[in-house]
Amino acid sequence: MSKTQTLKPREVDLILGGSPCDTNFYPNGPRTVKEAMAAGRCICSHADKCKKGRNSENGFACIMDYAIQVARSVIKEQSEVHREVYGDFRRYFEAHTPKKGCVFSKDGKTFEFVTDKDEVLKKVEEFALQVLGANKPLGIGPSFADVVNHAMDSDGAVDLRKVDALEGRFGGRCDVRSGPCACGAWH
């Protein structure tokens, strides 16, 4: 299995003690506390802007920070990301929606504001999976049809390497939430 197919999950202590403000939780980031200590602090390039506008009455929130909280809940409650995002987190978010929306970055370099609540939930789920080391590529939906659409080339053929690269994005060997899965089950 190549490095690009499935990353090892992150160490629990790194997730429980890390912060998106100073720990690289992107795919190229550390997997263990030891690796994080060797790499040193990785200050988020948006940190200064966050200090000025985050969590103020008319401010914004950080999707990466929300995702870390979801990942911690998954670990502590032995739950699954989707259930946490669309359960407790959704209720919290709807009651405390930031006025300016949420900031998000899929690479730690380019940041965008997201104001649509459904899009925020989707990005929180994606980043929480990334934090946990599930290696879910951002922007590919959870169904078998989404996987096929992602892997289809311009001639209509399915590139099986693209399908194989998604294995493990939902933990274990699972690559989908609905339809035939790499784990052998039909979800």
C-alpha cells in the first residue's frame, strides 16, 4: 500500500492536546506527538487575523477549531465523525452561529470565509476526518456514486487507482457511507 493511499491515524494524545493554531493537522502534518515536537510549533498563517475577529460579538469562528473539538468528541465518546457533526455539534452551531461566518483552509495557506451553515457542517466533518488521520480527500461525497464520479475520466472509464486512494477515509477500510464499500460491507 503506498503512502498516498492511507495514512496512519494520528496519535490520540496529539489530537487531544493539539490546536489548529499551532499544530499542522493537514495531511503533511505530524502523526505523533514525537513528530510534532521535532517539527516545532507551526503557527497558523491566519492566527493574527483570528486574534482580532474570532469569537467577538460580531466576529467569526474557525472551522479547523470546530473540527478539532469534533475529533476529540469522537475519541472520548467512541463515536463516529458524521454522528458528532450532525448531532451535538449541529445543535451547538445553530444556537451559536457566528455573525460573519467561519474561516476555513483546506491546505493551511489559502483561507476562505464560509457563511452557508450546511457548507460549514460539511467542512467541519471533512477536517475532523483529516485530523483523525482518515485521509478523506476534501470535496468528495460519502456515497459510492460520489466515489465513481470522482474516479471517472473524460472517456467515462473509472480509474481504480483513484478509488483505491479513498480507502480508509471513513476509518478502518471504509471508503463510503452508502453503497458498496472497500471493507466488504454495503453501507
